[in-house]
Amino acid sequence: MKHNSTAREQSLNPTPIARTDVASTNKESAASELDERMTMALRAASEKKAIDTVVLDLREIASFTDYFVITSGANERQVQAISDEVFETLKKAGTPPARVEGYKTAEWILLDFGDFVFHVFDEKARKFYDLERLWRESKRVELPGELTGDTGSPASSSLRSES
């Protein structure tokens, strides 16, 4: 009985020092766990001003792919431009996607590279399908600003909020 109450107390009152240490270690190692092709794809999307880029680590919960990259564009043309840039960048590197879905409608374009799937949404479709919620058991990979398009400068943040 006493053992259970101790476990309960630990789960209800976790020590913040251990949590902080784990978070900083994960953030430092997160970018290093991404392979070169994913990094190239993230940079390509960032060059086309992709919005709110997220990487989900699915290795522990799915067998069909290792990662989801999820990003958005403000309109149909931007969604296609992001998709085109990712496609061309990786094709030049010798890795074209095995499959591309949804390009014509440009609400949700999916580029399947096997070990990672790159999703480009328009903002409305992203909210509707909400892949981050559907795959909430996955781990979210912390990305440095240069891979997400978030430079942290006041000009870039004010432009995004006005859109």
C-alpha cells in the first residue's frame, strides 16, 4: 500500500528539474535524429514560406513510415509551391517521392518518401483533418528556427500574423 502511495505521489508531483533536463537534451538531439533528406525537405518548405511546420516521430506507433512532416500554406498557389520545391529538391538529390497525392485540389498534398511522409495543407484543411490530434501519441520533434521558417525576427512574425 505504501509503495502505491509513493508512486501516486511521484506521478502527481513530478520533479521539475528532471523534466527540464530531459527537455533540453531532447531539443539538442532532435535535429540530429532527422536524416539529410528530411532536413533538405524542411529547408525547401521554409524557402517557400511554409507555415507552422511540425515533425511527428511515428517510429514507436506506426509501421508504414517513421515520420510525418506537416506544414501549411496560406493559399492554393503557396501549397503547390511548397510541394513543388520539396519535390524538386529531393528529386535533384536522387530521391523522388514514391507517390504524390492531392496536387490538383491543393487542399492537402501528400508526398510519400517511404520513411517519411510530407503533408502540405491549406490552413482550412489542416484544421479540419487535424493530423496532430489524430497522431497525438507520437512524439513531436523540436525543430530549429531555420528549418521551420521561423527566424524569430519581428518583421517575419508581424507578416504572418497579418495574413
